[in-house]
Amino acid sequence: PVSISGDRIYATRENRIFLEEYKVMQSFLPLGRASETESPGRKLFRKKEHKRRSSLMEGIIGHAKEHFNMNRIRAKTPDTEKLFVNLGILSMNLHTALKRI
């Protein structure tokens, strides 16, 4: 992906280094003290962009749970659970593609 947005829990140094290696832009808050060089406009933009992306992802997850029964996955192993989630996402994508035809 070109850019990524995530919660604070994912903004670890390890993840930041990984994203930097693959040249992926991220919208995590910078580490350390607040920069005096960052403009208030940039700070406001970062906050709005993060909220917009988070709302979009939460909406997609909620739609999947409501309309594609993704809230009823009862897998016994992590591999089976991943399989069911991937199949649910595949069915969502197929549904969207068929609506466009």
C-alpha cells in the first residue's frame, strides 16, 4: 500500500522501521516531544485524516458483520478463522463487483 493508518497500539518502533523500509507513508503521531516546526494546519490535517480513515474501516467491518455474517465465525483454530474471514471478504468483493455489472 502507498499509505497506512492505524491506532496507537500499532505505532511501535518496529512497525515504523518496517514501514520506512518499504517506503509506506504512515499517519502515526511522531515519537518524542511535540515538534515546534509542525504547523497547526498539518496537525489538524493529520487528525482529520486519521478520523476519516478509521471511520471508513469501522464502517466496512460493521457492514461485513451485519450483512455477511462475519460476526458468527466460530472457528476452532486460527488458520480456520483466517480462512473464514478471507472467504467473507471475498464474498463482499464479489457482491460489489456483481452489482457493478
